[in-house]
Amino acid sequence: MPTNHLGLCAIVTGGNSGIGKATTERLLAEGAQVMIVDLQADASYRDEGLHYLQADVAASGSAKMIVATALDLMGDVDFLIN
């Protein structure tokens, strides 16, 4: 298993389906912690390094709240995939 993202922390918007879900799965497989931000609260996929936040990234003030939540859950944010 590749470890290209070992120890890194990522925020993935729209991570419950499609390209976002595939990206999340790849990052987790490579050792990253991931916080999914999505309109739909679907925590059916479980992984030790996976966190969920139900939020609208387009809403006013959401960016600050999303980053603050990610910092609380993961301790750091290395990158965001939108």
C-alpha cells in the first residue's frame, strides 16, 4: 500500500459520493486522515482516520467553521480538495 499521504490531514468536500468518495478512499489508503464535508450526513463508510461534517460549503461563514472543526478533530489541515 502506498504511503504518499501518511500523516497528512485533508478536508474533502462532497466526499460521500462520486469523485469525492474515490478521492477520500485513496487518501485513507495512503495513510491520510480525512474529514468529509457534505450536505448529506452519510456516515456509512467507516475508517479510523475518517471524520464527517454535515455542512454547506457555500454558506456564509462555513469556511471558518469547517477549518475550525477539522483542526479540532485532526489537529492540522494540510490540504483541501473541493
